[in-house]
Amino acid sequence: MNKKVIKYLRGVSHHINPVIMIADKGLTENILNDIDIALDRHELIKIKIRLDREQRSSITEDILQQCKAHKIHSIGQTLTIFRANPDDPQFDLTL
């Protein structure tokens, strides 16, 4: 993804509320399934990770790797990720 696309998606994601929250139990199979479903449906989602900094960074890497998603933005406890849906694209990324 180039910088123009990331900048565009970051602007679009500004008004999106988090759809997934990760807390005490960490990253479980059910949460990964929910993230996959949300990415298939919305392509661009926010995830709230309520853990300390080291745990957030490792969970972020795990999510990106296992869901094959791109990190758009991360600030504090909120992570914004994107994965294109080839069957039903929500965004025109030909910038």
C-alpha cells in the first residue's frame, strides 16, 4: 500500500467506532474469527486493545500476520487495520 492510500483510509477511518475489543484474555480464536468477519464485511475496522504497550505491539503483529491485513494507524489503545475484499470492495483505492 502506498502513502496516498494509507492517508485516504486514515481520513475515512476517523469517524469509525471500534468494532472489536481485546482485554484481559488477550487474542483468542474467537476474537480472530470476529476480526476476519468484520474485515470481510467492512474492510476497514478499528480494534480497541486494552493492554499494556508491549502486549499491544505483539497482539498487533499477530493480528496483522494471521488476518493478512495492513496497519493503517495506531494511536494509544486503538488500532486501525484494512484488508481488501476482492468480491465486494467498499473503497476505491485507485488514487
